[in-house]
Amino acid sequence: MTRLAAEKSAVVAKTLTEGIVLGADTIVVHKGQVLGKPAHQDEAAAMLSRLQGDSHEVFTGITLIDAGTGKLVQGHERTTVFFRSLSAEEIRRYVATNEPMDKAGAYGAQGIGASFIEYIKGSYSNVVGLPLSKLALMLKEFGYEIP
């Protein structure tokens, strides 16, 4: 994930002469298996079936590049998410909304998928896709202070 974040930001930074470029990439890991974005609804349902009633980790890699100087700062955040038990019917109805189709792990913590989360240990904004506290600390390395 950190490598992908670096690649994303490097592509953009090469097109600029100044400014800070942010790249980020989020993955979901359950029992050592990376769960990316589902390719189809059956895969989304299978992912949610694995996650239900269990915990999983959400990792986000972040890269900041100063396009003018080339300075690079990288970091990552890890959050543990605990899902409640879900019925097959709940999973079917959720997948039918298409919300899971563009989300790592097949759910959106900022949408309907939030109703599956029993609790979170760590950064909520990381689960949404950008750990804001970590980002604020990284921006300090470029001289930016977040209030």
C-alpha cells in the first residue's frame, strides 16, 4: 500500500514544478489475506461473509512529495475493525446497493456499511481511506501546521 501511494503521488508530482502532492492507498486484511475492491457482486458477498462476526485490519499508506524539491515523506496507519454478525439476507441487500463495489474489503464505513461495524480500535478516518491525524503529522515535516 505504501508503494502504491508512492507511485500515485510520483506520477502527479512529475507534472508539477511546485506544491505538495498526496498519494494514498488503503487495503483490508483478514486473517492474512488482502481484500481489495471486489470485481463483481458475488465476490463482494464472499468478502462480507468472511468479515462478518470477526475483526480485520485496515491499512492506509500515505506518501507526500514536494514537487519542487523532491522531498518525500511516507507513513502508514493501521486500524482494527470489528464487524457484527451478518445474515446472508443483510449481505445480499447491501451488495444490491452497489456501495461495496468500489471499496477495499467490500464495505464503506462512511456509508451504509457503517451499520456493520460493531467497534473500531484506532483511526476512523483511516477506515474511510485517509488517516487525518497521521497526515497532519506528516505535513509538519513540510512546515505546515494544522490547527
